[in-house]
Amino acid sequence: MLTGPRRLAVWGDPIAHSRSPRLHAAAYGVLGLDWEYGRRRVDEAGFVPALEELDADWRGLSLTMPLKNAAARAADALDDDARLTGAVNTVLLDGSGRRGFNTDVGGLARALDEFGVRDPAAIRVLGAGATATSAVVAAARAGAEVIEVRARRTGAAAPILLLADALGVDVRVVALDDPTISPVDATIAALPGGTDLGRVADDLASHSGPLVDVVYGGWPTPLAQAWERAGGEAHDGLGMLLHQALLQVRVFVGGDPAVALEREPKVLAAMRTALVGD
């Protein structure tokens, strides 16, 4: 176990809304680590200069938008999920360079399991951006054999199609408003908060299993309301946020998101409590 003071922070723009400081403080409190975890507003242009300013006191960074792609380019090494998605939300500074990880993938896969989505045959992903790419990889990790990606511009999903062979799944891209709706076991929404699809949302909700929306502000979203009208389940993004943060703690403490922490059940319970606190 690492000892001594260490510095960590979450960077992004905007950043004032981030719940990461309370999540990480709760974890390190349980683990008995005297680590400082702060936040800093950093835009994409300022990311590399800010990264180069960090000294040996720094253990790592959590990153939110718009820094995830820039962080992947700046990393000396990438884990498999970061390499697949081209996105990094966790940078470990351990003396061997900048190691980049994408814990969004594992966090979303763990959230799906927690919501009862296990061994799904098919999952629908709404959106085609960076978060949707992580969602597709998470869906494959959850066991989906078919992943339908719905996008306003189908051409924007071309990079996601390239993942199909690497993931060993059947990825199908269709227009967001395509009237042909195949039934799926779950839907992951990776659209901007407040997106209102109108009647399309109601049609999708009737054939799409539970909804996991990565948004956790402004809840319920218009999509969540459509699922509720259809009598379905709708889950916000707090589950993903919680579990990706736990995997970040694993990285910062032990260097590996696949290796559980000491007293991990207590760590997770403390983080869950901190997440819903005022």
C-alpha cells in the first residue's frame, strides 16, 4: 500500500459540477491514505502545458470532457480500453511515464450488471461521439453479441464500426429516427443532457429494455420520461460515475483497474454514500 502525501485532481471544462472530489475523498478515507484530491478547470488547449507543470508530488489525474482524447494522445502507454476508444479519463503518474486508462468502459459495464443487465443478446446505443464509443465497448464487455448504434448522422459512427472486429461483435449503425425498431435487452443513451427526441423516444422506449442514460444532471431527462411513460426502467449516470471512480481508485492505489482494493466493499459503500450526499 502506498503511503505519504500524494496529489490528485479532476480536470475538465466545465468542472465545478464534478462529484469526483467527494467520491475519491471517501475512498482514501477508508483506505487511510493522506491524499489530496482537488479540481481544476483546464480546457483542451491548456491541457498539455498544465500536464507538464506537474511535479513528483502528483500521483495522477481524473479527466472529463473535453480532455479525454487529448489525454490519449499525451499518454506514454494506454490500457486496452483506452486504446480501443482513443479516450483516456485516468492518467497515472508513477515514475514510469504517463499511463492512460479508460475506466468509463468498465464503470458502465459494472453499472449495467448492477441494474440487472447480464449476458444481453443485443444492446442499443444512442449517439456516436466519444462517450458512445465507450458505451459500445462496455456493451461488448457485458456480453452483447449485437450492438445497434443510432446516430443523427450515421457517418459520424464510422469509427465505431471499425471496433466490430476487435470486439468480436456485430455492430449495426442506423439513423436515430429510423422507424424500424428491433427489440433489444437494454439501451445506453450517450447523448447530450436535455436531448429531446420527441415521438422517436416513445417508439424506442417500447422496444428497448431498461435505459441507462449517462447523464446525471437535470434528471429525469426527456429520454427517461419517455421510458417511464412506457412503463420501463430508467437509470441515470450516477451508477457509471460511481463504478468508474472506483476503478480509478484501483489505478491510483495499485496501478491496475482489474485488481480489487483492500476492504473494497467498505470503500464502495463509502463512495456510494458520498455520491448522494448534499
